[in-house]
Amino acid sequence: MLKQLNAFLFKDYSSVFVLYGVVVVAVCLQSLLLPDRQMGLDGPWYTQYNNYIIFKQSFFHLIHQQDLYAWYLPEQWDLFKYSPAFALFFGALAWLPDFIGLTLWNLLNASTVFFAIRQLPALAVKAKISILLLVLIELTTSMQNAQSNALMAGLLVLAFVRLEKGNYFLAALFITLTAFIKIFGLFAFVLYLFYPGKVRLAVYTIFCFVLLTIIPLVVVPIDQLKFLYMSWFHLLVDDHSASYGLSVMGWLASWFHLGINKNLVVGLGLLVVMLPFLRWRKYNEYSFRLLMLSSILVWIVIFNHKAESPTFIIAMTGAGIWYFLNKRNATDLVLIVSAFIFTSLSPTDVFPLWIQDNLLDPYAIKVVPCILIWCKIIFESLTQKAEIQL
């Protein structure tokens, strides 16, 4: 039975593609059919796909020249935290009935991850299918929350693929798009260090930034757009001091009761993640570049003070690329299995609610395997001597 299942899943991408499609449909049906949730004892009721409502309503707030970053209770729970350009682009779905728009939104997220990983150069088909299966639970978690994290993960991997293939404009566009979705996508620009034609990359990046910055002018006047960017800036500044999240900072606070300055922790993390880039002689090795992509994907989650459970599709994509990049030892197997159990499965029904509420969540267990994997990636990137034969 297991042999037949293995042959079915790993023969080609078609089985995994169908599996991804089934998961998208199942998640959408779950989100649409489950009853609304009440916030607080006497609070308003919200849909199971509240984040999609936030994204949808941001478009209408934009065209009606309202503040995108204000509270709109009880219309939606929580704040909109993305760029005005994101609000504009979401207009493609906002006009549709929720059951269609939500399905297309989740389909966009899932398909971006699927096709991005499928296009990774040099990796064996079995390795790429293994990565797709590894991240499936995190993808499900992200879609159950109608989040954009799978789209982020896919765009970052696609940017790497385009850089490898010399299509610099698309690479610049994909990374810039991630920054206009969630600001920490900016860090992926360090990948430019690996490639020639940096002037061309810079020109394309500036063009994409200017374009995405001003494109909301098609529906709002310039004064309103200036106001929106100021409002977004103030939101991000206030948001920075709000929490530790499922991050290195959250782990230090919950395990060791260390209230370390977030900027200091992020700064130290930035210093460490950049150390392998000093090995400039390794830049021409594809396996080294792929290893650094995995490092970046994990880093932008574990050092994000607002990281939450649905964000970890990005980190697990990086962990999957790292693990299936090379033959692994017993320690690596323990690390990836720990990530699957305690990162991917921790918010599911595999763990009773009592354990989630009293152990996993308070002690930021979800992030711990990813921290360990990132440390292993850094160690490998600093000590790797020979090109890994893919």
C-alpha cells in the first residue's frame, strides 16, 4: 500500500497538483460553511475568512478615499496592514461574491507556491514534490486564515528562479511585490549579490518601486495617496512595539524571560544571516545560492516580531529546500521531523486544545524547530567546502 502511494505521489507533479486543488476546495468550503465567530462575550460576529474581508474592504475604502489603516468595526476585525497598491490590486476580487473571490484568492496562493517550487532549477522532481508535500499543512493553515503568506513564499522563490534564469525584470517585480504585501520582503533583495548586471537590477527595482508606489493614483488623488502612506508608516511604527510574536524575540521572552530590545535582536540576526555572503568565492555555486535562499526564507519569519502561525508557510518552504538540497544525516532528519510535528502540526487537532493553550502557544514552540534549522543552515553555509552535486 505504501509503495503504491509512494509511486502515485512521486511519479510526476499531476498527483500533487490535484491534491493541492482538493485542499483549496476543502478549505474554502470549510471557511464558507462554518458559522461566524463572535469576538468577546458581547462583541460583533465575523466570518471565518475575516482576513479576506479585510483585503476586500480595503479596495472599497481606497476608492472611497477613506483611511485604509483605521479601524472599521464591526465591518471587519483587525486592521489592514498592507500597501495601497495591494488594496488596489485586490479590486480584481473585491467585486465578486465571497464564495468566488475567496476561492480564487486561495487558489492564487496555492498555485503560486506550487509553480514556484516546481520551477526550482536542478533539484530532482522527487525532491521538489517532497517539498510541496512538506509545506502542504502550513499552506492549509495559511489558507484557513485567508492569508497572503503562501503568495509571499511563492513570489520569493519565483524571484530566485527568475534571477537564476537571467530574467531580472520579473525577479525585481516579484521581490518588490512582496515588499508591497509585507514589508519584510525587502530583505530578499540581498539575493542580488549573487548575480551580475547589478546596475540593471537596480534600475528595474527602482522602476517597480515607483510604479507600485504611484499606481493607486488611478483611483485616488495625490494628496490622499500621501496621507495613506503616512498613515501606513505610523501603523507600522506602532505595530513594531506591539508584540513579540512567534519569533526569536518571542522565544527569548517566553523561555528565558528576556525582554531584549527587538531592534538589537533583529540587528544581530541580520549580522549572522549576512556572514555567509562574505564567502564571495562561493557565489558561482548553485547549491550555495539555494542554501542562502532557504536561509532568507526562514530568517524573515523567525526574526519577524509579528510572525503568527499562518506565516510559517514561508519558513517551512525554506526548511524544505534546505533539507532536500542534499543527502542528510540523522540530526537533519530529527530537525525536519521536529519542524513537521511542532511547527506544522502544532495548531492542528493533533495536539489537544489544552496542550496548545498551556504549552505550545505560551512557549512559542512553533518557532523553535525553525530557529534550530536556521542555525544549521548558517553553519552549513559557513563551512561548506565543495559544490553539492544536485
